[in-house]
Amino acid sequence: MPPRPHIANGATAVDSDTAAIGREQARQRVIEAAADLLAREGRDAVTTRAVAVAAGVQAPAIYRLFGDKDGLLEAVAEHGFAAFLATKHVDPHPQDPIEDLRAGWDLAVEFGLANPALYTLMYSEPAGATSTAFKAGMEILRGRIRHLAAGGWLRVDEELAATLIHATARGAVLTWLSLPEDRRNHALLTILRESMVAAVTTQEPAVKDAGPAGAARALRAALPEQTTLSAAEKQLLREWLDRLTSDN
């Protein structure tokens, strides 16, 4: 009796799943081997031959898995972003949003200083900005910024704040790594961090009460001085602000 078609199809599906799992395991083994070589010996040591030996695979397998060496390096950079994301702690309700900002900035800098070769690769590969883990990390940063904005602490708009915070942390790490060891002064990191804090936050909150009601009251009080809105626009905005304050 010939075999039943559905049994054959099932076997094919199992074989396909097994192959996919094996491929992913091999891919991860190669990435980890490349990341280890990068950390121990630098970027020049990450050759396809050396990585293949370290990962226990044939060199052609790297080309099948990543296309070329550049594809492998992009995968290692993504691995770095994922490792950094795993170190992040998210406090949904920070008692002090500015200290929470400082802690997040310090964490980013500490990761860079602890992983110099990996960090340099992460921010030199063109795929960095499209990395899923990088985008997730930026969303965590934007969450911190929203806490600042809701409490009336934000001096600039949220997108500019995100750019400034990210740029100063990245610049701090890359500048530090470019200096000879005898010229590395921790005061540099502190000054850069506090300059960032001063640039994106105010010394006193713009509103006394956190939340939409406090922000609405503050904006309503400043509304008469605004000249960019027409009288009709001011009236409409005033009605919206009144509704926000009365509902809270």
C-alpha cells in the first residue's frame, strides 16, 4: 500500500522545521564567534576564515548565511544592539524623571566603554538605524522623554530631545575611545552628561501639577501673550484647555 500523502507532507514539514532550526543555530554560533573575535582581537581579526574556524563551520557556510563579510558584520552589530537593549531597565513611573534620564544616559555610556570594539561597529554600520533592537531602545528613550514632558521638565520638543540625548551619549563614548588612556578623564563624561541635562530640561517644572490638567492650566495662562495664533484659533484652543482642566 502506498504511503498516505498527509504523512509524507507532515514528514516534509518536520524536516523543513528541523533544517530551519539548524540554520538559525548555526547562524547564532557564527555571530557569537565573530563578536568574541571582535572583542578580543579587534575588527581586523574578524575574517571569514577565522570566524569559520571559531564557529566550527566551513567558510562557505558564512556566505550562505550572511551573503558576505559585510552581512556578517551587520548581524554582529544587530547582536550588539540586542545585548544593549537587554541591559536597559524601564521604570514605568520614575519618582524623579531627570535622575531617570541621567541613569539611562550613564547606562548607555557604560555599555559603550565596556564593549569598545562592538560599540564602534554598532555605530559605523549603515544598518544600525534600521536595527529592530536599536528602534526598541529609542522607544525606551522616548518613554523617558515623555515622562519629562508630562511633568513640565522638558525644555525642547520631544524629537529634538531624543536626538540630543542619543548624540551626546554616542559622542561621549566615541570621543573617550579615541583618546589615549592617559588623557581619559571621567570629568569629561560628567560634564557632557550635565550639559545634555541642561540642554533638554528646565531647572524648575513648567507646570506644578503633573498631567494634562496642570499643563493645560500653564498653557492657558500663557495664551494671551501668544502672537502666532489668530483670535479664532486662540478661542478654540482656550475651549479645549478649559475642558482639560475641568475634567481633572
